[in-house]
Amino acid sequence: MTLFWFAQAIGIVALGFSVMSYQAKTRAKILNIQFLGSLVYMLHFGLLSAWTGLVMNAIVAARNWVFVRKDAEKWASHPAWWYGFMFASVGSLFFVWEGYISLLPALSMVLGVYARWQENPARIRIATLIGVLMWIPYTVAVESYAGTAAQFVVLAAVIYGMLKHDRRGKGGGEFPGV
């Protein structure tokens, strides 16, 4: 098995975490599962030499680790984290620039930071829907077959989660505005 196909196999494992995360009912569960998936995605993108993807997933892992603690730990609830992760997402482009295609994951990250600071799982799902659409061109450009498949599967999983948890009259709330 070549390194390229090994990287794709690692990406499939990360995909499993992505799907599981959006089926979680609470914010904390979503973030914890995504934390683990981000670690696996870091390996996947690193093996593909897709440095923007690797660094953005490192920021995702750190962000989710902090944000899941926001309600329990005073240090994690400081708004500086919100701005720090947004700055890290955009500022990291100075080091990992792969062309204009790198802007899409960075912008998706900014949106993701906003969403995951929220308490409402429905808002996380809506922002993720938009973010997924930003990641697709990047994963295609770096030939991350597993990453591209993951984006489409996550897209479906998010929509399913929205229908399952967020629709009026279906046990969830309603689709909130972002």
C-alpha cells in the first residue's frame, strides 16, 4: 500500500468520527468526538503534505478541547479564546499558504469558532453546514479523497441531525438564526 492510499485510509477513520459527532445530542459530545476526529485528520493531511489542512485541524483540536471546558472551567470561558482561535486560523496562513485555496478552510474555521462558542447544538449544525461547503474545494485541490467524501458525508449527517433534533414539533427546537 502506498503512502497516498494509507493517507486515504486514515481519512476514512477520521470520517467515522465526523459522522458520529453530528449525531450527538449535546454540545459537549459533539466537541469531544470532533476533538478526536481532528487528531486523526491531522495525520491524514500531514501524510498528503496538505499543510493548511493539518494546521486547521490542529486548531480545531485545540479549540474543541478548550470550548468543551468553557462551562466548567473559568479560564476556558474567557472570550479571549474566541478571538485567539479566530486569529490563529487566519494568522496561520502566513506559515501554511498553499495559494488562495487556503482561504476557504481558514474562513470555515472562523465560522466554526463562532459556532462552537455557542451553547445551541442547532447553531453548531447550521454553521457546520456552511463550513463544509467551504472545505470541499480544498479537499479536492489537495487530492484528499477521504476528506472530500467526509465533507459530503458530514453534509448529509448534519442535515440528518438538523432534521432529527432541530425541527419544530420533532422533539427539537427550531432552526435558529446564525
